Amino acid sequence: MKKIIRKLALFLLAGGESGIGDTIEGKKLKKLLRKLVRGNPHDLILMEKDTLQPLLHVLAQEDVEKNTADDEVLQKLLWDHVDREAYAESLLDGDGFSVLKELLSERHRHLAPMTEEKDIYALIHALRPVSTDKNMIRLGPEGDGGYLVPDDLQGIDACFSPGVESVSGFEKDCADMGMKVFLADRSVDEAAEEHDLFSFTKKYVGITSNDDFMTIDDWVAGSLPDMDKELMLQIDVEGYEYEIFIGMSQALMNRMRIIVAEFHSLNELWNKPFFQLASRAFDKILQTHTCVHIHPNNCCGSISKGNLEIPLIMEFTFLRNDRIQTMSAAHAFPHPLDCDNTENPPLPLPACWYA
């Protein structure tokens, strides 16, 4: 079994295709290998066992029954919630494991402990959307750049929007309602649209303040002298959202009546170190806010494992708890006002996120 595991791991990670013929089955395996090597490293971990059997058969050059002891060992390595690095090291001799880690390093990958399914389920359960006494409305265009928010906008003085896209329809709708709109992004020179109430800062928003970055607390303090005004946050910063929420002061969180945030790399919740980071960000938001809507971005698909399906990118809307008079579990998805982000096939919210 050690030789099979080592050969499988090295073969996949090295991207080799030697030994596989040009039969129909062989071509399928080559296509699968290319996808695994060039795609998400978690594809290997989440492979269906029926898909893995012919690949293992080719590599081992012997029949492998689903219920053999070898298959049980392979399942434990690839699917069960164990420390994969420690378990792999126990199966491979020192030289084999060193080669494996070197190949991983060359491809900027590493073995990491997996998050237990029950922990991810608990986070998903805490994030399940609710219906409130506030109807949902759409701000921004149909398609990418538009978001659903509660119809509770009166009295919000300003919207802060880090991450400038090619369209600013959401921000323009806010400005047309009389809100001041503050935008920030180091990678562009100006907002996608012009408006008298727009104010643009050419910096990234992050965990510290320097020539290129500013914290969200520094940004708000420098933009609005009145520290009591109600605010809305719309954030799409390609993965930096986790550290921004963790670094935001509680006083500023309390001022955000509505939060609209696109969360990225949610498939990495199966990676325990990432889960620890992401869950802290979500836990902080949920101290003061409740999720009232989730919309998967259909740009990137989803991954399924066990009883859970997780879209890679999703848009979350949160409403501050003191604004909610009544609430009940939301069960109707997609919302009639939801729109696909891309021309890819629709990606409805998986039932595990609300059922």
C-alpha cells in the first residue's frame, strides 16, 4: 500500500501521464490528471471513490476492490478527518515523503489538517439566512455588481465600498438616495462612474495603514468627522475581507446597519487553518448582525463533500440585530430579485445553507 499511495501522490502532483494509454478510459484519466494538477488541490481530496478506482488500478496495475483493506487505508488518507500530513508520513518512508513535500512546495501547495464536517456544519447553521419584517430590495444592476439589501436605508448617512469594480451601480443607487459614498482601491485610479456624492481614495483597505493600505477604522475616521452616523458597508476585496472584519473595531461594527460582503475561497473551509481564520471573521459579524440573504456567485461553481455543498464565492447580506423586529427561517431560494453574476449555468444556494 505504501508504494501505491506514494506512486499515486507523486504521479498526480508531478503531473505525469506516463503509463496511461490512448484508450477512451486512458484519455479520461489524462484529462482528470490535468484538472487535478492545474486546478484546486482540494479536487484530489474530494474525488469520488468510483472515479479514483480506475486511476488507482492503472497506477497499481492490479485490481482494487472497493472493500479491500488497501482501499480502506486510501480512504482514511484522502477522505477521513485526520491530520493528513502525519498520516501520510506514517505510510510513506522518509525519502518518499520528502519528495512529496518538495513537489507540493514547487506547486505552492501543502498538506494541512482537514476541518471536521461538524465544525463546518455549525458555521453554516449559524449563517443560515432569516426573513425579517424588512422586505429585500435590489441595489445596483441586474447581474454582477448588484446586491439584495433590506429595505431599511432611511437614516443611513454613508456607504463605504472598498474594492472598485468595472461598474459602480450599487454605489450610484446609494448616492441617488442621498448617501455619501466612499470608495477605495489601490489598483484603479477612479470609480467606474461619477457622482457628486462619490469620494475615491487610491488605497487598499487592509489590516494596517501605510502608503498603500489603510485600515477601515482609519478610513472611516478620516472621511466622516461625525462618529455617530449610521453606515452601510459593501465589500468585495478578493479575499481580504476576512482580515478586514477581524481588524475592524467593535465601535465601527456597531455603526454598520447593513453589511453586504462577498466572501471568497469558501471551498477552503475544509482547510483547518483557513477555517479558523474565516470562522473568526463570521463569528465577529454575528455578534452584532444576522444574515438575511445569501447569493452564490455562479462564476466558480461549488464543491460537495459528505452532506455539505459549498459554493466557492458567495454574497452575504447582514442586518444589525437592533433593526430586526421579527424573524423566521428563510426557505425560498433563489430570491425573485437574485440575478446570475455570469453567463455560466445558474448556481442556486445549496439546501444545506437554509433547509
